[in-house]
Amino acid sequence: MQLVRYAAGEFYRQHFDTFHSRKVLPKGADSFEFEDYVVWTKWAAEKLRGLDQSSVPEKFREGGPLFPNADDPIVFPNALLEAFHEYMNTSNRFNALFDTKYDEWIRLNLDNGTENMMEALMETDQRPLYLPSIVKTWEEKLGLGELRYTFPKHDTNSVSHFFYWVRWAKERVSFLGDKVPADARPNGSLYPRFTLRYKLPEYVQHFHPQRYVTLFLYLNNQTKVGGETVFPFSLDRYSDEEIVRDGMDECSSGLALPPLGLHASLFYVQTPDGIPDPMSRHGGCPPQEGVKWGANSFMWDSDSDEGANFWSTNFLGDKVPADARPNGSLYPRFTVKFQDMLTGFILDDYTPGFIIRMTNSEWYDWMVFNRGRNHVLLKMMQVWPQFAELAIRTWEARVGNVPELRYKLPEYVQHFHPQRYVTLFLYLNNQTKVGGETVFPFSLDRYSDEEIVRDGMDECSSGLALPPLGLHASLFYVQTPDGIPDPMSRHGGCPPQEGVKWGANSFMWDSDSEEGANFWSTN
């Protein structure tokens, strides 16, 4: 958590809470081609022909301007881009992406009746990444669930494989167990702390590490029906509505709390005497549609890490070598240091000839010259896809080729790398009488009709500006559900006109936060 201080006249310009200081994916790894557009149009046309035409809007029927036709150079593609252009402007996304150049380009060519606009837009140096949004705009305008298209997966790249493997290896090591070393040296887990001698009292209330409060955060509103948190033995009721959820009888009784986005359930799981409370038994009802996202935060009556360790089970004992356990030097991490270590292992464990055959002599010399510098392995994987598997096999050999830690590269993985995904900004005081707002300059929503003008920061005069109300907070996503940084999350801190604004940032990550921060930092 970060403590933030704003004095009169100070501000924080618009920014993302996600990191963008380096390119992670290889060039073109997440792009699209004109052929992807052609494949979609053929699929959509066939699906439309197979529907009851009375359910299809007239413009989308065969012969209509929005009926998909890959061979049409002007009518369909221009009608498609007209709808996309309208969406991008009404949602303010051209501005949010700082891409008004293509706002103007599309508008000019539509007005001029230009042919083959989609083919031009899909050129590699233009905007092929817009294709999924273009298709989604068409789907929303059509409004038929049968026409929801899933693009074929891109070929999985080396970088994606590497980060997926790190996550897999962490989970695998956790599953296989992490026994505490036997020694009791100062850095060991059995080293005595705080007290040197203990006198046994005549009586102590029994205690062992245990959770005592649960906070469950509901992160979205996508679940229209279902998804309740149910306390089946409670006599309280949220409403008089009868609830029936297939496959889960207990949802039909007790207290069922609906998953309202940005709300939370807070409940005790122990009695005041420190005994697990049977009335706290609860479950999650199935959504009837949509996806429910939530986050648990467990409060313990003791150190949470030690309590979790107390309750964990070592499934396979000592099969994980000591060096590969969470406290070991070979434990897989997302850090720059772990990448550098693997780079060194590759150079030490394989002959120059082997690495040169896999790459070439220039890249081998580059590796040797840059050994110990930041992100050498990342660069090699971007250029030479086979390097991910080489790094994985090198690690497996270093930890002793344990069969349970042998990794098989899947045909496809959704790309992932460490990134922030939710920001919680806490407003700690009410001393700022005017100014100090958190502003989302490209949002079309408004907190009030009041015109805001803050000297030195033009973006405070547009978008959504949230006042800094003490002991309140702003919670917002900085990634889309697909794991892509959301351009609409760009925000800034407006200057107070008087007084001092105090705040604190808490960033939630999609991976270990310390390792993620290390990945984005520069040595």
C-alpha cells in the first residue's frame, strides 16, 4: 500500500496503474490479418443464412448492407466501419487510446466512399488490433446470441509459455510440499524469538491458528441471476423471493446474498470464545448466466502465513528438492533475477555450439556480452521461440529431473505476464475543501453537473472527477476481463486549491505482487 500526499496546487497527471515501460510480447504475437476478417465474414454469413429470417433485422439479411460479405469492397465493410466509428466515438475510446488519427482517417474515407477500407485497416502498420472490437460492434448491433464469434487462437509464443510455466511450477511445488528444514539456526523457522524462557501457566484457553473473519468482495455485476453467497442455516432472509438453483439444494433455504458488484459480505467464522461457528457455514450458488468474479480476504487470529502453513498438507513429502521450494534459490519466480539465473545456467550447461545451432553466432555472442543484464532471457524468447523450452528443461535438470516437475508445453496458452489488475485508492482526510479529485478524463460518466477547472491540469475539466471524501475509496479495474490493460482506466489526481489531500494506493495484482514489481523494475 502506498501513502499519497497532495498539497495545495499539487496534482498527479493522468496515468495507468498498469505497467507499460517495456514490450513483453514478440512483435506481431497478438495481431490480426485480413484473412481473419475474411474467415469471420464467411462464418457469420453462414450462421445468418441458417437462422429464421424473421428474427434477423432487415439490414443484416442477405442483400442488406450489414450482411457479411468478404468479397464486397465497399457496401458491407463501410457499413461495418460506420457502426464501429460510431461506437468508438460514443464510448470515447478513440480519445482514450490517443488514436484520433484513425478517427479522422475512417471518417474521411467513409465520407469519400473509399473501397477496400477493411483491407487497408488490416495492414500490419495500420490498426489490425481493432478487428475484435469491430466484430463485437457488429454483434452488439445485431443483438443475436447465436452470432457471438470466437477468433482462432494465435500461435502461442515463447514468452507466454515461459510465464505460464512459472505459474504452473509454483502451483506444482506448492502441491508437492514444502517441509521446514530441521535445523534451528537464526534464519530457520524453529529459531526462538521474542522470549528466551517460558513459564507454563496453570490454565490457558485452547488456541490454534485459525481464520476468524471473512471478507468476500463481489467484483462484477455480470451475474444477472444466481451467484448468491448462501448461509443455509441462517433464519434471516435477504428477501421473500424463493430461490431455486439447480444442483445446489441449500440455495433454497437460509440467507442468500446476491453478488452486487463492488459490494462485500463480511462475516465472523468463530464465536467470541474462539470456537468455529457452525452458523458461518456458507456456499456459493451457481450463476444461471454470466460469470461471477469475487475475491476472498481472510483475517486470522494469528500470523496468516504461519496459520496457512499449519493447515496445509504435504501431499508428497520431500519430493521437491530443497532448492526448488519457496525459500530455495531455484524456486520459479517472475523476477528479473530468476530470468538472469536461467540465462547463466543455459550458458554454463550447454556448449556454445549447441546454443549457436539453436540461434546463431551473433545472438550467442550477444547473450555472452549481456550476461547479468536485465531481461536477456525475455529478449531471447521474443526472437527465438524455442528458447522457452530450453529454459524450462534447464531448470528441470538443475532441480534433479523430478518426474512430478516435468512440464509439457500445451499447444496453446492465453498470454499472461505479471501486471496490476485492480486499484483501490483510499481518501484519508477531508481537509481538501476544493479540488483534489481523482479524474478519469475519457469517461463519459459524470459525478455531478458542476464544471471543474483546475489550474495546470486540463484533463480535470473533462471526464469523471471523483471528489476526495475522507474514509471513502475509489475501486477500479485497470485490465479488461481478457487481461489487457484498459485504456479507459487512465486517470490522474487533480490539484487541491487549498489544504492537503492524503490518500493511499493499494494495487491488486494477477500474480505475486513483489515479483511483479520486480519484473517491471530496472536494476
